[in-house]
Amino acid sequence: MGFISKIIEGLKKTKQSIGFKLKQLFKQGIFGEDFYDDVEAILLSADIGAETTFEIIDNLRDRMTQDRVADPDTAEKYLKEIMVEILGEEKLSFDSPCVIMVVGVNGVGKTTTIGKLANIYVKQGKSVIIAAADTFRAAAADQLEVWAKRANVRLVRHGEGSDPAAVVFDALASAKSKKTDVVLVDTAGRLHNKVNLMEELKKINRVIDREYPEADRKNLIVLDATTGQNALTQVKVFDEAVNLDGIILTKLDGTAKGGVALALSEQVPVFYVGVGERIDDLIEFDANSFVEGIL
Ligand SMILES: Nc1nc2c(ncn2[C@@H]2O[C@H](COP(=O)(O)OP(=O)(O)OP(=O)(O)O)[C@@H](O)[C@H]2O)c(=O)[nH]1
Ligand SMILES: [Mg+2]
């Protein structure tokens, strides 16, 4: 399946919840105050969030009034354009060597996403090493081992309960000596408490800065699309601990809450979306395809 058809398939439920309703509304061709109220209600119901929804509505009303838009196709085109502007066109780009630390609460799909990312970079001809820095959960490194084998990349792991920063230290040493292009760092999603988790992530972050200052750095947060607006809070909390460069939004395939990508994009750019559990179910985010997928 191609990229576009995959994202369209992944956004099917979101489209069912908002796209069809909006289409019907636009088709009526009556663009008075009721129209904007109805669009607002539909967007609010789709996890786009109040702030982003109001911004979209204000923009739409301004542009439609200014250009005296009276036909459904133009109105729909304007709405799509506004959404694409909000989502932005930024892609994840980095120089080799690069260290990508992947963070997020438990169960969102960090480990799976690391396997998928490793696969993407290997296919691009890059060398990759994975650091199993989630030493808290017993099966975490085993799970990562399976993904590393699938993607055919090296893995650095220590025993359960060992210091995650030490795992990262070893992975960096190996990457430096072998001139590896990308180091992917898997982290724990849960510790005894949230303060511990944030302190651990800060420590790993410091170790990377100190041990490999010449490497490019990216901190990515993985968010589960099915959590909807809750994802915004997660971005805030993790961004305070370690500066976030981007978002990977997983499990779009199982949810009608894909609209949350719009609210998230206003905070931090979305670089990839997960649309399934298989190794090639991670797609580079593209604003135009996304908007076509939901409307
Ligand atoms: N449908 C679907 N499932 C996904 C996607 N990404 C991950 N999953 C599933 O989500 C579950 C949790 O994934 P993990 O990769 O273990 O999540 P994690 O964030 O590493 O979890 P912890 O290590 O416990 O914090 C697994 O069953 C994955 O197969 C996706 O894009 N779509
Ligand atoms: Mg994990």
C-alpha cells in the first residue's frame, strides 16, 4: 500500500466522524452564522480542541467574507488550506551522526516506533544502533531485541534494573567508534513516579550532551492518538523536562480522534504517524495528505 492510501486508510474513522458531516454542511451552500456555528461544533467534537477550532473558524469567516465566497467547493478549499497552514510542512531532518531520544508515557508505542524508525533509516542507507534505556520493565529489552532483528540493526542492552544512562553511554561509545549515523534511544514510559521518570530522562539527556556534543540531537515524543486532548498535557510535561523537537502520533488507525494532530501541531511539529503494528506502518507526516484524509 502506498503512503497516501495508508494515511487515508488510517484516518478512515476520523473522516467518518467529521469529514462526512462537514461535506453535507458545505453542500447546503448557506454560509451564514449558523454555518460557522455548525462547523465549530463538528470540529470541537473531533478532538481538534477549542483554541485551534476557534482559530480555524475565525480564519475561515475572515477569508470567506473578504472574498465573498458563496460556493461549497471554494469554501471547502479554504478550510483545507487553513488546516494545512496550521499543520505546517516541517519534516524531520538531521545531520549524521544524530542521537534521537524517544520519550512518552507507557504503552503509547515508543518501542514499536523505534523499530519502525530503525527500518526507515536502514532503508535510507543509514547505519543505526538502538539503546535499550528502558531498564525498568522486564520485557522491554527483549521486545526491542525482536525489533532490532527485524530492522537488522545493532542493540545495546544491560540487565533489568540497571542504570539507563549507562546503557546510553555504551551505545554512544559504540556509535562513535563505528561512525554510526543514527542512535535511537528507547526510554521507559513509567517509573515508580512521574518525578523519577522526568529526572531519569533529564539525566539521559545530559549524558548525550556531554558524551557526544558533536552529534545532532532530536528529542521526539510518542503520543497515542486515541487519548485525544490528553496528548496536549503530555507534550507540556515532557517538553518541560527535555526540550521536544517533534511528535510521533501513533494508533491513528484505531481512532476517530485524529483531529488532535491539529492542536498538537500548534505546540510541536508532528513528524510521523503510526497506522498499524507492522514494521512499515509508520508514515512521514504530510499536511496535505492528512487534510485530504480527514475531510
Ligand atoms: N494499531 C496500532 N498499534 C500500535 C501502533 N503503535 C504501537 N502500537 C501497539 O501499541 C502497543 C504498545 O506499544 P509499545 O511499543 O510496547 O509501547 P511503549 O510506549 O514502548 O510501552 P512501554 O514500554 O510500556 O512504555 C503494542 O501492542 C503495539 O503493537 C500503531 O500505530 N497502531
Ligand atoms: Mg517500550
